[in-house]
Amino acid sequence: MTRLFGATTAIGLVLASGAMAQEAIKLGALYNLTGGMSSLDGPSLAGAQLAAKQINEAGGLLDGRQIEIIAPDGKTDQQETAINAQRVLSEGVAAGFGQSDTTFVMAGAPLFQEAGIPFLTSGATHPELPAWVGDHMFMTAFGDDDQSFAIADYAMDTLGHDSFAVWTDQSMDFTKALSQFFKQRVEEKGGTITAEDSFMIGDTDFSAQIARLAALDPAPDAVFISAIPAEAGLTVKQIREAGIEMPIISGDGFDTRLISTMPGPELANDVWFSTHTYLADDRPEVAQFIEDYTAEYGHPPENSFAPLGYDAVKLLADAITRAGSAEPEAIRDALAETRDFPAVTGTISYTRESMVPPKPISIVEMQGGAFSVEEIWRPEGQ
């Protein structure tokens, strides 16, 4: 009887250890799958889920552990985002990732910092995010300073513009930072900001701003619009419907099909924006991602936020593998040591004191509702 009990216990221990070895590695994904941010966050989550599927089908991590992504809908609402952060933390996640906007990162990431769990934003770009949140905060994307400098350089050096009106969504940290850095670069290069105007998230009528823009004398060479996707599409539509044909320039908030579909191809002209590099890049990671995403979802990636979500999960998987552990602190330390990671959206290294990765930036032009990459801008040291 003693021998039978001992044998049974031993078998139980083996089964238990096997079960533990196969326990899923949970990752909390904070995304807004409905509301104004959904056209960026939806593709980003799809990219993340593709990365997790590929990793799991290849055998998982740490001798067979599968990745499980927990992804409640933040509904483009800061309070809902905070609730979702608490929810996924209560599930025992090893790390968190997600969000394409700084305001929503700040609604959730500080809770991860407080819990000692690393959080990797896939698409938010404010260069102060790591400093604001703390040493468990990481970025997949470039900083707003870099992307604002990129579009300012292109507008002035290539398009030949030197005077700009600036419209800013005053409700978002991201949009305010984008305008701030754009104005800084224009003035450093000897250009002028002839007028500034503002709006808020959720605005649908831009007739007052358009009237003030049309009344400027002399007219600026171009208008810079710092907006998230819903307002990006509306501003392009209403400016063009008002008969104003001046160039419209912006940052990655314009990296959405809405700037084409809302105005329609006849009006969707003379728009340029800076965004995350992957299209028109001949690196093998890019071609493979586009092929895999298209095979998985039946259509090409909607925008550059799809590969950013993919890159975020791959970065976390790389950190877990190098750490040899799914413990949050070990993941954090391995992330901080990331160098030359071959992401779809450009090589990622955390070498700056700010912990913002220096990455290449694409300048995209839209004419007739069609998008084309015109230039790759690289920060100093890239």
C-alpha cells in the first residue's frame, strides 16, 4: 500500500510538473476595438494575434508554453481602459502591450508600473512616455519628435513649403506633442507658423476652422493637422469640400483608410503624412509579414499599426526567450537590453537615455485616394 501510494504520488508530481510546464504565458492587450481609435487598434491587435499564433504553432516559448492574449475592448474611453488594465492584471499576466495613442497608454500603463509588470506600447509615440510611467514602460514605435521632424523636413526640403497653418486636437497628449515638435522644427529651419487653430476629439463640424483658414492672407503653403483617425478623415473631407486645395500634412494619426474613404477618391488628394516604416521596404521581414497577414485575414495589412502589434508580441517573446523566464521582472530586464531586434517596422534597440527606439520613418503621399511611400527619413545615428 505504501509503495502504491508513493508511486501514485510520483505520477501525480510528474503530471503536475508537466501541466506547469504547459501553463500559458498570459499577455494583457489594451486596445480600443470600437470608437475613434478602432481603425488603428483593431489592425494592431490582429497583428499581435498573428504573432502569437505563429509562436504557438512553432512550439511556443520556454519548452512549449503557449501565449494567451487577453484583449478586452477599451471602447476609446480612458475610464474603460483603466478598468481593463485592472482586469488583465488580475488575470496574472506576465506583461502587457497595446494602445496606439499616448492618452490611452497613460490610462493603463501606470497600473502595470505599480504592479511591477512590464508594459510595451505598440503604437503610442510620445517621447516622454518612459519617463512619465517608469522603468517598466517600453515603446515599439518611434517618438513624436522624430516623426514631426520627418514630415517638417519633407514639407520644407522636398515640397518646398515654408509657411504653415497648424490645427491641433487639444484633447490628446499625442496630438498636442505632434504639433509642438512640428512647430519647433519649422522654426528651427527658418519657416513660419502663420496661424494656429484647435478642435477636440469627437468634433464633426470644422466649418469655423475652415473659414479662418480660407481667410488667411497671405495663404499658408500648407496646413498641418494633428488628429486621430476619425477627425483626420473628417478634416480632409470638409477642407476639400470647401474648395481649399492647399496641401494637408500630418503624422501617423493620418495612417488610416478613413482619410481616403471619407472624402472619396476625387477629393482625397495632396495629403502627406509621416508614419511607421514597413511598406516599400525591401527587408525580408516586411514581405513575409504582408504575406502572412494576407493569408490569415484575407486582405493586406490595413495600415502600419498592424505590423506594430505584431512587432510588440515578437519583442515580448524575444525578451522571454532571452530571459529564460516568464517572470515579469526578468522580462523587463531583458526588454531593456534589446539591441538590433529585426522588427517589421524597423530595427529596434533601446540605446537612448529616453528609451525611445531610434527608427526609420516613412513619408506617405495620398493622391486620388491611393497611398504611396515617397521617402524614408532616418534620425541621427540611424
